[in-house]
Amino acid sequence: MSVYPKQYAGVNIVEEQRAKWEKKRIRTAKELIETERRYFEQLELVSVNAAKALTVSRRFLGNLEHGEFGLGFENLSSHLHFYKIYADNMENAFKVLQGHGVLEMPSGTGKTISLLSLIVAYQKAYPLDVTKLIYCSRTVPEIEKVVEELKKLMEFYEKMTGEKQNFLALALSSRKNLCVHPEVSSLRFGKDVDGKCHSMTASYIRSRKQQNPGVQLCRFYEEFEALGRQVPLTAGIFNLDDLKAFGRQKGWCPYFLARYSILHANIVIYSYHYLLDPKIADLVSKELAKKIKETDAAKLREEYSQLVQGLKEANVARETDVYLSNPVLPDEILQEAVPGSIRTAEHFVGFLKRLLEYLKSRLRIQHVVQESPPQFLKDIYEKVCIDRKPLRFCSERLRSLLRTLEIADIADFSAVTLISNFATLVSTYSKGFTIIIEPFEDKTPTIANPVLHFSCMDSSIAIKPVFERFQSVVITSGTLSPLDIYPKILDFHPVTMASFTMTLARTCLCPLIVGRGNDQVAISSKFETREDIAVIRNYGNLLSEMSAIVPDGIVAFFTSYQYMENIVASWYEQGILENIQRNKLIFIETQDAAETSMALEKYQEACENGRGAILLSVARGKVSEGIDFVHHFGRAVIMFGVPYVYTQSRILKARLEYLRDQFQIRENDFLTFDAMRHAAQCVGRVIRGKTDYGLMIFADKRYSRSDKRGKLPRWIQEHISDGSLNLTIDETVQLSKHFLREMAQPFRKEDQLGLSLLTLEQLQSEEMLKKITQIAHQV
Amino acid sequence: MDEEPERAKRWEGEFERTWELLVEDESGSLKPSVEDILFKAKRKRVIESQGQIRLGMMRHMYIVLDASRTMEDQDLKPNRLTSTLKLLEFFVEEYFDQNPISQLGIIATKNKRAEKLTDLAGNPKKHIEALKRAVDTTCSGEPSLYNSLSLAMQNLKHMPGHTSREVLVIFSSLTTCDPANIYDLIKTLKSTKIRVSIIGLSAEVRVCTVLARETGGTYHVILDESHFKELLMYHVKPPPASSSSECSLIRMGFPQHTLVSISDQDSKPSFSMAHLDSTVGPGLTLGGYYCPQCKAKYSELPVECKVCGLTLVSAPHLARSFHHLFPLDAFKEIPLEEHQGERFCEGCQGDLKEQNVYICPSCESVFCMECDLFIHDTLHCCPSCVHSQP
């Protein structure tokens, strides 16, 4: 008798449970729709706000032809004295406003300020034509610098016009840099901050709060939700700290405030990772839980950014806000419905498992495999019956699943996300990508450490959406030479390509090419002579001689970590290191980021207090790409050898092949191009402006050849005379001594006037304008 | 094995490019360019003198001499040390000639230490002797800016407020070995109003730039030996007296030199007070300068009386320092073609042949370059102005 009620109750429970599930499903569905709707609203807002396409009016160009600059220029020039380069740049930037452009300029000559002032002036003169400028830079300090420049410009405007400018500009960065929440901001890694923030601000958590008051929410976000949206950010220039201070003062979350404010800001400054990869925040970790390393979307962009490292992109006029949309995935994926085979959660999980097993089986190999995405897709279809279509939706489906499950901490699922992203990308692109599976690393051929590389051969894929979305894209950097290769690689047609040199009142850079030791043995990092004891000794002698005559800091670059280790070890044996240490302290860059930043800090301290120091680092390393050695931090830079890439790498080989097939770029050309660009990048670290000076020593015989030399940026090339080619160490020392003494003489602003600085009258004279157009080296 | 064999021969020395200094003119001759170089060098010093600025009259200066390993470098001939010492001897003479009531001391630094060669004193002979002795010192180790500056500071900070406190560093090395943070020391130097100027022998070192900028001194790097001399001479002229420095009345004694002949019965040889603490120097002498306050005897002036602390000077000394208070304005330079009027120099009565002539702004007299230099460097007053004034 007692069985029945129980059973009955059991049925009840099941039904109750079902009802609950049903309710939950409805709720999440509603939520999904809600978020989707909000997303579209925002998108619309952006396009309404910003989609005023830019057309450079005839009138404006007419003005230019008559030598009349736009409003704002006159004001600026009457006060500041123009840089000559600055004037050149302005003129070219005008042309660029009609399309895309590539400009090469030495650092510290006013790239940023000239572009900014041009666009601001243009915005002021024709407020309807250009509505928005996006300025992308790489690192947070660089972003801060740009904001600083902009502040100066605005101050100047205010001084000249005497009224407050109605202008909003702000810097945008990740949550980690903007968070003011006391607990969250103390976390060390960006990933943790993102996760924690997400767990306190996600919509479902906030709605849960209504039922359960114990849920912790971010009060800054709440405050912002409640009040911040009604009142737009007041006009002004905000850098990250300003935003934070403003957020603290008002009690609003600066991150969301900034995100919201970009809708109506005139200028937005942020890292180009955002522009190229909106997923970057999610994809911090490349490590998979199962020790499978995969290189995909994130890596691909990284590759790209390696290619264009140092580039700053200024983008004028936009159609949609890229930050909110996804540039990689074509629209049809976003619009198409998720296919039936993975629509339910169980099926999807099963699908993922199958995919994972397949990947695992692929990794269990003994030899290197290289294949194209279609091959891979065919194989996966044959082996585990996974079709192309569901693969394409993998990433979207996973995201919606995670959302539905109300998982707050996405960071735990980074591995699965990575796989799903890989699946989506591999099925979306059939061209320009390659899959390489290596069972072991080259250095350790016995230890199995399978790695699956999914690498992008074609950097134009990543940049394409950017070119499509924006009216004008300007790429500027100190090291872009040779210019013609970029449009080829990135697949676009610039209206302007120009390389500027520095007009200098004194020659503040001294490139020297050292080809021989004092014993007349040719020095080179060529593979055949790399282990030669005479070469190593001569390199050592060069460094020790230079350490005796160069004040403060010297930066020395090697071609690879391995080469550096070998050389330093043999210097130690030969006692050269001891000699060097008598003059200066030695710091070494290692692969460990924390260690390197420590070394860097100590290096700067040693330069600062007069002890003097040498930093041994590696081309393509962290030091060579993001860190400037201004003034005394780098009085000389020595480039030991030509920094060719590791040519045995399979990814590189595949890439070279692709370039040859698709763009008709010869392997050798590309390798030299790449090596010289890195060399220029390295030596360019020391000259950061006109008042700065530094020696640039290229210690390799091969630099003397014109095919190598000709690929250096023009501003370096023009200072290489015949007298500075193929020198011996002795001659180098003598020339350097002379140069350093000359540079140490007092240098005043008046000396530059008329040469590298122009007054307003000089600028407006016909003659000077003619000269300026001659200087800009049109490619 | 560590020590390199000494490079004795000229051809073993370093590679030089002496020809690069010379430029040919259109006709292919070198002479104009050489003359141009000489001319420019002569002119430079005069131009740099500023207008009417009150300069300090009483100076206390320490010279810090770098005697580290780098001083053996042979880019100055025969080597940096010898060349520097020779120039310093000249400097010391010139210094006391122009600033007779000032004092000087020398500190040498090597092997991370600093030692005093001479104390602050107003007697050029002692310093020159010390400099001559220093030629034989071996240069080794690294210099220590910190140690030498703190040594100088200890001595200088007790000097009265109306005098200038200066340190001139001759810095050859590119590194310094300091026991503590030098930036703290720079702050202290600044607060004690010690002015540190530096002459670098090799290249611009950051810490020196900061040091000079913070303490209000100058920092120059030499190009060659003649430039070195020029830079040294720049320090002969007193620095502008800062407005914050105290103005005070100082008591000074003007002792008469009394000559006593041996034949005089009353005469007794006596010691000069100046030689009390030094073992060397002359012993008993007959005549000398007697302090008007306490009658202590000194054989040389200027000096601070060891007994009563009175500053003893002679009238010509004061007069020679006096011109620093009223420096002569630089003369106007115009090309010879533009000059109308008499074609001879007011000073030497010679014909005006050079490309430029110089005109005194107040009396409009014309001078040749040689006379211009002589007037500004030595006379310190325009002869025709003096002549026209009753």
C-alpha cells in the first residue's frame, strides 16, 4: 500500500523538476534575447553616430594647393615652430585622408602629434565629415604617451581660441588596467581580473541578486548602470588614470564607462589587439589542459602583430564599432542559424568530445605533418564524421552554452574555448592557413611534445576587415622599409607611401658597419663562421672597446638566445667578460619576463647613477620591440650579426612558400627584408628624438653589401657614408670617440632654427613648400 | 697578462684622422680654413662673456682631478694625465692672477677613493708644486665622484656665505664607483649652495649632466687639447654672484711690507706664520708682512691670518678683483667693408687689415682683433673711454 503514494510522489518530483527546467530555459532564452537586443541597439547607435563617411572636399584640397592649411594649423605654427618633418607629414596625411597610406618616419619626430593635430583640425573645420578617430598603439605606456600629446594639443587650442573645447577623447584598455574595485584590481593577471569582474557584473548574476541578497556584486558597476548611462562623459581628454580617478570620484566603473563613452567620443585610443582580435581577452592562455599546445586565432594575430610590430595605426572615420563586432568571422556565420546536429547541449558535448579525440589521435604521430585546412576537414570527415558546417558554429555554440549554464568564471574553460575557436577558424578559411603537427621540438628530438600549429600564412586576412570598415587607415612607424613590401603583404592599395628622413641640425646618429677585427678577420654571424673562435673574440673585443669609450648605457643585440649564450660563455672563458666588467655592469635578457624586467630596471639604475651598464639582449625579444632607450639609457647599440629568422622552422617555410606562390615575393627577399627590419628596429631603439644621440654599430661584414644596406630605413641609410663601411674595430673606436665628443657639445634650440625648425614665415614661403615636397620620398 | 704592454711608439698609437679638420677652399688652398679655425677660436671666448652681471669676488674652489685608469689614455698627448696637469698649472696661475683674494684646493680621486693633494689656500706655489709632483702618480682603478664631492663639501661648507663655493671636476672616466646614492649627495650640495662644474675628457655622462644642472654649474666635454684649455680658462672668470648670497662687510688688513736689513742691529730673524704647520718651506726670514691687528708675520699675501683670522691683502690685489664687479661690455663686431672712417686701430695704431673690426659701444672707437682680445682679457677697461673721461 505504501508503495503507491511514494511512486506518485516520485512522479511529482520529476515533473516539478521538469517544470523548473522549463522555467529556467525560458528565463535564459529571454535573457539571451535581451542581451542580443541590447547588442544590436548598441550596434545601431554606433552606426548612426559614426557612419558619416569621409569625403575629402575639393575645397579643402584647393586650400592646400594654395598653401593654406586648415584651421588650427595657423594657430599651431605661430607658436610652436614647425618641425620640417612635421610639415611634410601634414601634407601627406592630407592625401591619406582620401584612402589608406603608409608613412615611415623616424621616432621622436612628431608622428603622433602631427597626425593628431591634422585630424583634430580637420574635425573642427568639417565636423560632419570626420566624426571619429581611432588611434591604435601597442602598449599601455605608448597609449599614455598619445593621450599626453593630445592633452598638449588641446591645451594649445584652448590657449589660442580662449574657449573651452568641446572635445572628448579617451584611452581604452583592458579591465586589468581600468578596474577600481578594491578586491578585483589587486589580482595580478588580466585573465583573473576579467573572470572576477564577469562574476560580479554578468546579467544573470545580477538578476540572481534579486532572489538571493548574498550574491556579491560590483558596486561600481551597479552605480554606473543606475546613473552613468544617462549622463555622458563630459568633454575632455582622459587617460587611464584620469578615467580611474573619475570613476572613483563618481563611484562608476571606469571600464564600462569608457566602453560606453566610445560611442560619442571624438578620439579613441587603444591597443591594436582590440582592433585585430576581439577575442584576445578570452584567449590569454595557450596552454591546454591536456598538454596539447595549439596555436590558433590568438597566435595568428600574434604572428600578424609580430609582422607589424611597432606599427601604429591611426584610423579615420569608421562605419561600425569594431570593438563590439567580430572582424574575423564572416557575417553569414553570425546570422545563420546553428545547425541541428549541435543544437542540443548533449549533442554538442558529444561533438566536442569526438573532436577532441580526433585531435588527440592526430597528435599521436611520429613525423611532421603539414596540411591545408581542406585536407584537414576532409580527414576529419572521413575519420569521425564531423561535417564542416557544425565545426563552423563550434565557437558560437560553446559561448551560448557557457552563457546558458551561467558559468561565471570563463577562465576555467579557456582550453575548450581554444579548441572550439580552432574548429571555427579551420572550417571558415580554406585559403591562407596551414596546419602543421610537430611530434617534438627541434632542439629535443627524443622527447615527445606534440604541438599542433595552426598558422596564418596571409596577414592580409587579419587586417582586411580593418581596411574594409574604415575610410582611411594610416600606418606609421619608424621602421617600415622597404615600403613596397607592405601593401603586397597586407593586400591593399595605399594612396600615399612616403618615407621621411630627419632633417637634423646636427647629425645625431652615427651608423657604423664593422666588418673586420683588428686582426683583419672578417666578423659575421654567418652559420659557417659562427663558432669560429676568432670571430667570437673579435666580437668580444668590440664590446670591450666600446664599453671603455661609450658613456652610460650600451645595448647589444644578438641574433638568438642560443647564440648569445654560446658567445657569452666563451667570452667568460677568454676573460673578455672580466675586462668589460671593469668598465660597465652587464645585464642579460632572458626568456623569463620577470627576470628581464628586473634586469632592465637595474640596468636603468646603473645608467642613471653613472656606473654605466651593458644590456645583452636578443633581436625579436621583448627588449627589441617595446622598450625605448632614451638619451643616456642607450648611447650606443651594437647589433652582433644579421638577425635572420630561424629558417628551419616549418611555419616559416610554409609561410615563405605561400608568399612566393601568392604574392611573387622571393624567399630570400622576404628573409632579408625581415632581418633588416628587425635590425633597424633594434638600432632604432636608441634615437628617440632630435635631442637624443646614439651610435649604431652593425657588427657584421654582410651589412656592407648594398642589398642589405638598401633595405634599412632611409633616415638611417642617408647617414651611412662610404667612410663608415667595413671598418675595423680600431677605426670604429676612433670614429665613435670623435662622434661622442662632438655630440656632447652644448646644443641649443636656436641652432636648429631655419634648419630643422621653421618659423611661421619660413613655413609659408613658397620656396620652403617646394623643398618640403621634394623631401618626402615618394615610393 | 692583464697589463697591456705600454704603447710607446707613435705608430703603435691610435688611428687618427687629422686631415678631416681641414677643408680646401675653391682655389684648393688650405690657408683660409686654417685661419678661419684660428680666428674662430680667438673670438669665441669674448663672445661668451655676458653683459653687466655682478660676479663673485671671493672664491673658494676645489679642483677634483680624476686619476683613474682612463687618464692613461693617449688621446691627449702624451697622455691625459700629463696634459691635464700641465694645463692645470697654467690654470692655477691664471686663477690667482684674476682672483687674487680667492682660494683653491686640489683633490685627486682614484681606486674608488678621494684624497686631498692640497688644502684650500691662496698660495699658487704650493698648488703648482703639488701638481708637478702628481705627474709621477700611477693612474689606476675607478674614480669616485661621491667620495671626492663629499670630501670637497666637508671643507667648503664652513666657508662664509659671501664667498662662492665651487668644485671643478676634471672627469676622464665614464664610470664612477660610489658608496651611496649620489642623487642624495647632489641634493645636499644644492642645499649648501656648492656649485659643481665638470669638464669631461671623453663623453657626456648622465650623472654629470644632472650634477651640473642641479647645482648650477656647467658641464662641457672637450674636443681636443686647445678646447680643453679654453674650457679651463672659462672657469678663471668668477661665476655670477647669486642674488641669494649674503652681502657683508668684511674686515681686511693691508699690511705693509717691512724690509729689514741685516746690518740693522734690532733685526731678529723670525718664522713666518704661514709656514707653521708645514714642514717644508723657508725657515727664518728677516722682513715680511706684519698683520696690523696682531703683528703676526707672513711672507706672502694674500692670506688669512692664522692668529686673528683677519684677511690680509694688498691694495693691488683688491683692485685686480674689482673689475669682476663691472665687466666690460663686448665690442660690436662689424665687417671691415662696412666700417667708415679711420683705417687704423685705436689701440695699437696699426692698420686694420682683418675682415672684422671691433667698436666700443660707449666711445665708438675702433680696435683690431688683437687689441680687442687684449682689452677684454687683460685691461678690462676701454683705453679710449678712460682717456676721454677726465
